[in-house]
Amino acid sequence: KTTAVLLDSRVEAFLQGGPKKLFIGGEFVESLSGRTFETVNPATGEAIITVYEADKEDVDRAVEAADRAYRDAWSKVTPSERGKMLWKLADLIEEHAEALAQLETLDNGKPIQETRHADIPLAIDHFRYYAGWATKIHGEVIDNSAGTSLFTYTRREPVGIVGQIIPWNFPLLMATWKLGAALATGNVVILKSAEQTPLSAIYLAELIQEAGFPEGVVNIITGYGPTAGAAIVQHSRIRKVAFTGSTEVGKTIMQQASGNLKRVSLELGGKSPNIIFPDADFSKAIPGALMGIFFNQGQVCCAGSRLFVHKKVFDNVLSDMTSYAAQLKQGPGLDESTQIGPLVSNEQFTRVSDYLQKGMEEGANPLTGGKPVEGNGYFIPPTIFAGVEDYMSIAREEIFGPVVAAMPFDDEEQIADIIRRANDSEYGLAAGVWTTDVRKAHKVAHALEAGTVWVNCYNALDAAVPFGGYKQSGFGREMGSYALELYTQVKSIWVNLD
Ligand code: ADP
């Protein structure tokens, strides 16, 4: 009996016809160079469809469209109407949920169960959350001039034209995280999707058009980082750039954006510690640690890739994790029963394969997995390394694959030592703590150098809760009220009442 997903007719229709176009000024257009590139199905390694490749001149064109939209249309739309459009967009995503889930899975490889139950619902919630904020952006009256004739107040104004560059691991959701706050606060946007996964953003562009946003308010382009991406980062009329991706590229972006002192927010890599104390509820901690690393094939910036387990329980926890990981059903994302899909690309497959090799060379021992799957598609089995030391590259570097470095710790009553090891990283995106001792949970959560700490849970996300990094995991907070700061600037107004 086949468990392959039957393709939605909307996906079939989307994949008909010629190369997919850029969305600029409310129209679907070819790139000026006419160049295209292929997007690949990672489960097979075969091309899905070609997509137009944007370059600098297309970014220029998008900036013109955005500028016109900002001056002529968007600034005349009331906050309430902006909110309504965002809400409408959420409704449209909901209506097209199955098509979007399938397209995302086809392009990225992730299991359809995950796209249906995580990516898409989170995207819908996100737009609804920011729809509410559109009418709640306000400044304040500062009453410090009593006895004088001066009256002062502040306004929170949009930044103007913002550039957004997103990665391939949650293509639709990352577009959503970027667009929600920027649009709620009245900005116009040029968003570049990742070259590995352009399709859901193009589909989203169609829904944006249908939701009634004025033409040019949102421009979505597909293309490569060093060309189209760099053109966004360097463009002098784009006043802010928001980036999610690798720490390495984040550094390049910050340097390039400094040329015109563009505002920058960066959500970068991680090597997040997940700490299991001996008093944990193992019925939660074990599945939590597994999901913490194997969700989305480990291609998650906040993946719990350094697993610290107290030595008293290390063998039991690892033995349970290993037997469960070995049973995870790996296959094409578009199979209903798949629990773990392929990695996104051949490049990522090679990168993670190299880390498996390196882990072994450094003396670590895979309890399960450890070797890439032979054949078509970019499959790496869930891998748990034991025998890992803190200094090894698999314990220090971001692998961005289904590979966890498990290490015992011994702390008795002191937590200082495990805190020191957990914090001994240039990254600081997230961390997990598993314990039933409420005092210890909070103490550890406070001491960890990370933008998010999950206690007795992992990978929990909500549009209302800020997310972002410490240290070289970046700066700026997306989601919640905090993201509004990324996309507004404060103006102080003095009025002489005399
Ligand atoms: P990964 O290494 O996980 O593929 P990257 O950080 O390379 O992630 O890519 C994330 C996003 O950044 C993609 O949209 C990519 O095209 C873009 N990008 C890559 N290099 C640059 C660059 N030099 N300037 C601007 N954007 C870039």
C-alpha cells in the first residue's frame, strides 16, 4: 500500500508552464538578464522547475517599485487596513495550507507531517499575531516641560524600504517571520528567498497579491546570495536589512551593510546545549532530546546539538535514544509515513557527511547512524555520537544536520561546571534544561548564555515570544513586541505652544 502523498491540484498548476518569475511591483516578471536556475527535489536529486535568477539590476527595479509604493500608496493605508490585509493573508495561507505544505516539502525535503503540523500553522498564527499589532504602534507624550510652553511627544515611524534575506530550512516560515512585523509597522519590503528553496515564497507572493497589498509593498525575488543578496545589503536606499542564515554570511552582511550604515538584524547559527539532569522526567526528556536534534533533519539554528546527560543516567538515556533513533522512518518527505527526510541539498549532504567522517577521526563513536545513505537523494541517518570530548569539532561547530554530540557530566550538587561547559561556545541561540527541581531549572536558565532557554520542552515557538541570539548567534529579536523595534524608528517632536 502506497503512502505517497497525492499532489494537490494547486501544486500541479503551480508547477505547470515556464520558469517561475520574480514578484516586483505587483507583477510577476522575468529577471532582466533572463537567467534562470533549477530548484532540486532533495529526495531524488532531480530538478523540480526552473526559477528566474535575480541580480543587482532586478534589486534596483524592486527598490524603485518599493519606493513608489511607500510614498504613493502604503503611507496612505490606515493601520487598521494594514492589519486587515495581514489577517486576510493568514486566511489565504490557511485556505491553501495543503498546497503550501506539499510545495514546501517537495522543495526542502522535510516530512509532510512536519510541514502540515508545524511550518504552515506557525506561519498562519504569525500573520494573525502581527495583524493585531498594526493598530497598536504608538509613541508617547513626554510631560517633562511643565511650566514651559514646550510640548513633546514621540512617534514610531517605519524605517522605509527594508531588505530581508532568508535561509532554506523553514522557507515559508522564515518569510513570514520577516514580513509580519515589517508590514504591521508600515514598511515596504524586498525579500530574497534562499536559492535552494524558492518555491513557497513565490506561491506566497500570489497570496499577497490576492490579500490586497498595494503593488510594490512586498517584492519577492529569487536568486543567489553573493549577487542578489549582496545587492540588497549594499543598496543605499534600503535602510535596514534583516538576515537569517549562517554566522559566516552574517559577518559578511554586517561588513557590507556598514558601507551605508544600514540597520542590521541577524539571526545566525547555534550549537545549543541540551542538559538532562538525573532528576528529569525521562518520559519527556528523551523524546524531547530526540526532537531537539532530529526535527527538520537537524537543520534548525536552535537544534540541541550538544547533549549533556548526567553520568548517572547517561547509559540509560543514550540506550533509549539510540533504539528510538534507529527506528525513525527515513524517506522522501512526500510520503505520509516519513519521520525524517533528506537534507536540503547536495552541498549540505556533503558538509554533514564530512562531519560524520571528522567525528570518527577525532575518536567519537556513533551509537547509531554515522554513514550517509547510499543512492539517490541527500539522506543522512539520525546519528548519535558518544565518546565525544568538548574540544572536538563535532562538539563545537554547527553541523546543521541530524547529528548529536552526547557528553556525560558530573556535577553532584554544583551546577557551575555544567554551566561553564554549556556556555563555552561562541554561539548563544538556545538551550534546553531537563529537571524536576524548580530551583535548579530557574538557576540554570538564568545562567545560560542564550537568547532562548527551554525548560522541560524544546523547540517551542510562538509568534508572541521573542527569538534571537546572544554572542555570535546574532542580535535583534524577531517575534513578539520586540520585533517592532527592528522595523520602527523613533521621532521626538517638540512643539512650542506659545
Ligand atoms: P546556509 O549556509 O545555511 O546555506 P547561508 O547563510 O549561506 O545559509 O544563506 C542564507 C541566505 O543568505 C540565502 O538566502 C543566501 O542566498 C544568502 N546569502 C548568502 N551569501 C550572501 C551574501 N554574501 N550576501 C547576501 N546574502 C547572502
